[in-house]
Amino acid sequence: MNASEIKKIACIGSGLIGASWATNFLMKGYKVNIYDIDEKLLAIAKERIERDLEFLVSKNVIEEDKLEQIEKNATFTTDMEIALKDVQFIQESGPEKYEIKHEILAEVDKYASPNAIFASSTSGLLITEIAKFSKHSQRCIGAHPYNPPHLIPLVEITKGDNTSQEALDAAYEFYKLLGKEPIILKKEALGFIANRLQMALYREAVDLVNRGVCTVEDVDKATCYGPGLRYATMGPNLLYHLGGGPYGIRGILSHIGPSVEMWWKDMADWKTWPEGWKDIVHEGVEESILGRAPEMGNNVEDLVKFRDDMLLELLKLHKKL
Ligand SMILES: NC(=O)c1ccc[n+]([C@@H]2O[C@H](COP(=O)([O-])OP(=O)(O)OC[C@H]3O[C@@H](n4cnc5c(N)ncnc54)[C@H](O)[C@@H]3O)[C@@H](O)[C@H]2O)c1
């Protein structure tokens, strides 16, 4: 399978991630079959996809006169056989449980062409484990997007023990054609790259609040208006290289490195979520949303819009639109 042979895609699971993937494939001109286990869920997905496509039209990312055809390219179905008919690429975004991924893959083995690539959106499960009962495990890859996949370029690709180089190369090329920024992990790792980084930061965020150093809102402010703004421009290694002035990253690590070792000794290293955190943070988040100016989004719906508006601007700056 060659990436240019991919014309029709199945999105299996049409929740938050599946619907957003569908939007991404549709906006790039592909035909997309969208599958879920019941009609009500599909209706919600359809609404979500149409809303996101209209938003992209309003931002001139999609030409208005293309919208009708783009929407016609979407088929919604609860029939797996129909969903998988004549597709060359399958983006699976079902629930994050091995048993369900195994059930889905059994159906995929039954109805899809053996040449079709199976890409799981799993956030951190191992693709070897997901594919272990499949008759065609050579075509299975992990392809972890970041929410919302139709806007965030990163896709972390993982290979399992049996994944073929051909499937890996075709998937990588396909995501490139889609305008994504794929990374192929050299070996499997639970949580992949970005979620491990994100959760290392988040453990410290939880700990700072629990230690009474700052509030839930302060954590978000410190992240968003400090490192977050910089991370939207480039990664930590390049940033530290700039921080070292003429001495580069070697220089800054020599300069502040010894202090950092003191911080590390003081930082959290627990392995299970502290009791009560979900309630503490939920209350903290609700309080901080209420405190936001309306134009910055002070309810969940407006926050999504605010985030997507900002992401579009950043993507333009990164030449990713
Ligand atoms: N939410 C995120 O931020 C995020 C980010 C990246 C990756 N992911 C991964 O994407 C996948 C989907 O996550 P989500 O947040 O969209 O979840 P979700 O709950 O919003 O969607 C899952 C969908 O799968 C459907 N489903 C249930 N059983 C199914 C079956 N047997 N066959 C097909 N579909 C089935 C559900 O009805 C639901 O619509 C997970 O593997 C998750 O780890 C999530």
C-alpha cells in the first residue's frame, strides 16, 4: 500500500477523537465512513463534524463552495461491514480498553481488505498488545493524535512486534500528505512521548497545589503565559539552547544544572493519583472558568472556540495550514 492509493478512510468510533479525525480527513478531500455503535452517537458526531467544518469555512481554511461536496463525502453507519467496504485506511478511535480494541480489530479482520492499514488512536496502549489476536497484525500501527486532531499536527506513530515496514512507511507518508507532523517512535513506550512529557509536568502541577504552593488557576496561568507560549514556538531543547546565549544548551545546563538537581530532589515522584484530586481540581477549574472575561471564553463551549481560534492562528504561523 502506497499513501497515494489511500482514497477512502474508515473512522471507527465517532466520539471526541473519531469525529475530529473525520473532520481532518474530510477537509483534505477524502471520502470517510464514520462508524459507531448506535445512531444517537452518530447523530452527535455528525453535528460535531458539521460544526467544525463550518468553523473552518468561517476561517477561510475551507472554501465555502467546497463544503457541500465535503459533507457528501461523509457516510455515517452502525454497520461495520459498510464502514470497512473499499477503505484503504482505518483510524480506530474506540474506547481506551484492550478488550474493545480487540473486538474492533476482529471485525476489521473480517470485513476490511488485508492491505488496508489499521491505525489506532490509542493514547498509550501498546500496539503489539492491541494487535496480538489479529490475523493481519503486520498492518497495525499506533497513531496517537492530540486533541483536537483536525487542528493539532502531532501524530505519534508506534510499531508493534509484527508491524511491517511497508505499513509504517505508508502511514507516515499518509499523515504527511494530510499536513500532520508524524513522529515514529524508535520503540514502544507506554504513553508515548508527548503524554509522558505532559504527565511529568502534570504530576508536579498536582503536587504544587496539594502542597499549598499555588491554586489550580495559578498552575494554568504559570503554564499558559510562561513555558506554554514558548512551547508553541519550539521545543524545550531549542529553547534551552537560546537560554544559554552564546554558550548554547551546554552553557545553560552547566549554569543552572546544579540548582535543577536540588529542585528534582524536592519534586514529586509518586506513582498513584493523590486521593481527592479529581474533586479538588474540578472545583478549581470551574471557579477559574467563571473568573474569565467573556471574550476569553467563560464557559466550556466558548473555551473550545477560543482554543480553536488561537490554534488556527498558531498553525498559520507554523505554516501548517
Ligand atoms: N480524548 C482525548 O484527548 C484523546 C486524545 C488522543 C487520543 N485519544 C484516544 O482516542 C480514543 C477515543 O477516545 P475519545 O476521547 O474519542 O473517547 P470517546 O468516548 O469520546 O469516544 C469513543 C467512541 O467509541 C465508541 N465505541 C464504543 N464501543 C465501540 C466499539 N465496540 N466499536 C466502535 N466504537 C465503539 C463510543 O460509542 C464512542 O463514541 C481512545 O483510544 C483514546 O485513548 C483520546
